[in-house]
Amino acid sequence: MTTFRGSQKNATQILERIREGLDRLNEKMDVVIEIQRHGQRDNESIPDVLDVMTLLSLPDHLRKTAVTLCKLNQATADEVAGQTKRARAVESGYLNQLVLMGYVKKERRGRKAYFFVEKEE
Amino acid sequence: MGSIIAFHSYKGGTGKTLLSVNLASTYARKGRNICLFDLDFRAPSLHAAFKAEGNGYWLNDYLNGTCDIKKVLVELNTFHTGSGRLFVGLANPATEAIREMSAKDRKWEMRALGRLLSLKTALFNDMHLDHIIFDTSPGLQYSSINAIVSADMAIVVSSLDASDIKGTQRMTRELYDLFEKKTGIILNKIPAGHLATPDKKEKLLKELKAIHNLPIIDVIPCFCKVLEAGGTYIFAVERPEHPFTAILNEVATTIEEGRAYIEAGFQYVCDIQGAQLFKKRK
């Protein structure tokens, strides 16, 4: 019985690690897709300041994510999803799009990826 | 937690400052703790409205990141406030400061937005405030859009001027809706002829509701006495018997009731025979 419970716990941990791995893979794939999509664009011409005029020019789905990130100052995709009530994977995709557009920065700390507009001094 | 209410308008001179100053005083006299911010950096006016001296720190300094927000706040005496507390955050009226604020770049405006957004945590948690009121600059300027994005609710003050109505419609579509802002309209300075009979008032309201598709918080006639006062004193404080003060009391109640409905998960649908209809949000 004890052995069964122990192996069940191990299996849960392995599944959890696989899920985290898949999440990270998913984020990287989003980045690759976005790089391909924006490959032809002249990056020099893209403004990298996330001010209100930029927010107004963003498509609705990205604006919601960007405004939420501005409110939170810095956040993980999970924290943004908690505010927007959208799925974590969706927010992760949108945040990575904003990173590619140059409006948001991303920093990995341990297993978590943090997104921010500007680092606190 | 309390709410941030931004007074905004398409055109200047619609009465944003008059209404925000008098509403802040009305709330304070009802026992609420209020903080009123002058976010019109190109034409600061709260220092004159309250005859308040700056304390050496201005909202400009807070947005520049050179001081804490609490250093900026000036608490007004009980004459203005009754049982509540009323703080004001003044914009620097010096010409040099106005010129400096007009020349800020986009990066500064982005940081200013961040600082306005962080006001909520900084003030509501520590100071037990009920409302923060932003008096903004008219139109689509950085300072006013920053204020709208940071606020929980936008109150648009509009007159019956045709360009004001068109501009308000456009701002609803292109600003408040895009930021999913709860918005209400106060119609101000309405000529007495439009409100002479209940039928005329009803007709006017029906027309404007059809145009704006937003809740109309109240309709304020053009009062000669208010214009005569010329902002030299706080009308709602010194003339409690005047109909203007009675309307502001109604406005104060309507805003709090509307907010209570929204917090309970309802959203405004339309007006039916003078009553606002809300539906449960999905």
C-alpha cells in the first residue's frame, strides 16, 4: 500500500515536471512563431515605449494584457491570467508577443518567467 | 477598497473642475475620506479653488519620481469637509512647471502612467480613503488618458454644444470602450429652456441617451448663481440650500449606488422610464 502511494506521488511529480516542460516549450514555440511572423518587419521602426498612445494602438486582446501588466508592474503569465480571467497559456502567448514587439521585457528567475514594462529602480 | 473617479470632457470649460471640487466636498461632508488630484498640468486650478498653498511638493514631483505621494497631499480644514477628510494633490501652477510638463517625452509619460496606477495601492490601503477623484485636462492628451487608464470609472462632463456631443461620442468609442472603462455622463450647463417642463427634460434625455448609449448620471441646469460665484468659493459648502448642491448630493449617491451594482457583478444596460436597468454580468 505504502509502495503504491509512494509510486503514485512520484508519478504526480513526474507529470508536473512534464507539464512545466511543455509550458516552457509552448512559450518558446510562441516566440518562434512570432519571430517568423514579424521576420519581414523593420524592427527599427517599431516604437518600444508602452505608453497610453501605444496601448490605444494595440489590438484589443494585447491591450488587455498590456494594461494588466502595467497595473501589476511585473508579473508571471499566471498572475496576468488571474486578473484577465483568460487561460495562462493564452496570456503567455500574448505576453511573448509584446516582448517581441519590444514593449515588454522578460526575465527568467528559476522556473518562472517574469514580464515587466520597466524594471523598478 | 475605494474607487478612483476621473472627471473628463472632450472640450474645455464644461465644468469638470467645478464638479470635481464640489463633489469632493459633498462626499467629505457626507463623512467620506476623499483625495482630489489636479491632473490638468497645463492649466492647474485646484490651488485657486481651495485657496490652498502648496506644501513645497507638487503632483509634478510625484510623477517625476522625486517624492512620495503622501508628501504631496494637503489636508483641508473641516470647513470644507464636515465629518470626512479631504486631501488635495496640487499641480504646480508656475509657468516654468507648466512648460516643463508640456515637454515630457513618451518614456516619461509611460512612467507617469505606472505611478498613477500605483496610487491605488499606496493610498487606499494606508489612508482609508473612500474615493480618489481625478480632475483631468480636456480631450485626448497624455495626462488625461493616463488618468482615464488609472481610474475605475470615468465621468464625462458634456454640454449641449454640437461639437462637444460629437467629441464625447468619439471618445466613448475610441477611448473609454477600448480601455473597458465604466463610464457615465453628466450633462452640465444645460439652458433652462430645455428643462422647463418634465416632458422637455424627458425628450432631451431620450435624445442624448440614444446618442451616447451611456448612463446619464444627472442633468445640471445652467445656474446663474454658480457662474456668478466664479469659483471664488466652494459652492456646495457655502450654499447648501441651493438646487446645485442638491443635485450634487444626488450625483454623489448615484455614483456610489452604480458602483455598488457593478461591484456586485451587474452591468448597465439602459434606462427605462427614468430607472437605470442593470443585468448580471456573465
